Amino acid sequence: MRVQRAGRIVLVVGLLLLVPGIIAFAHSLSFAMRAQRTEAIFEGAIKRNTSYGVMDYPTFTFRTPDGQEVPYTSSVGSSSQEYPPGSRVAVLYYPAHPDQAQADSLFGVWLLPVVLLPLPFLVILIGAAILRR
């Protein structure tokens, strides 16, 4: 009886933890489906102090179809610069809000769901395994 109760509690906790991951996945999917894809040129990096030390956040510029030049700074930084000067990367942006751009990559678009979803699935599997006893 106690094992069944513990299994239900673990299952409910896993389902509650799943909600933010599903919301993040839905947001990323919506963005990827509605966004315009273009190429951006690396302009340099902005150094920021973080809890991990000084991180480089790459800055790019891209042009919209109407000729507007838009600067974009990645939300993902690193301790070393990975882009050579003038290199090109694919970015996604909302046509109505080109300032809301993201790199067209796993980390650029899908980082939050990739981080938030595995743990809830593991907790749900553990809860289901306990209930099967």
C-alpha cells in the first residue's frame, strides 16, 4: 500500500515537472514554424561577466527582405570565441519582430525544451515502475 502511494506521488511530481518542458517545447515549435530563415554575418563578441566567468556572446547582423539591417546577439555564450571574423550563420526571426532572432541551431531554438524535458520523463518512468510492483 505504501509503495503504491509513493509511486503515485512520484508520478504526479513527474507530471508537474513536465508542464514547463511542454510549454517550452510548444513555444520553440511555434517559433520555428512561424520564423523566417536568413543568413547573418558575425560582427564580433560581447564579453559579459557571469557566474561561470567572462563569457563571449557572439553578435551578428542580418538583413530583412525589406532591407532593414538588424543586429542580433546570441543568448548562448561561451568561454572562447568559436566564430572567425565575417563567418555566416543561419538565424530565425519573426518577420513582424526581427529583433526577436535566434540562431537556427539546437541550442538557439531548442535549448530550453532539451534541458527541461528529460528529467520529468525519467521521474514519470520511475513512478510508473514503482506502480507496476
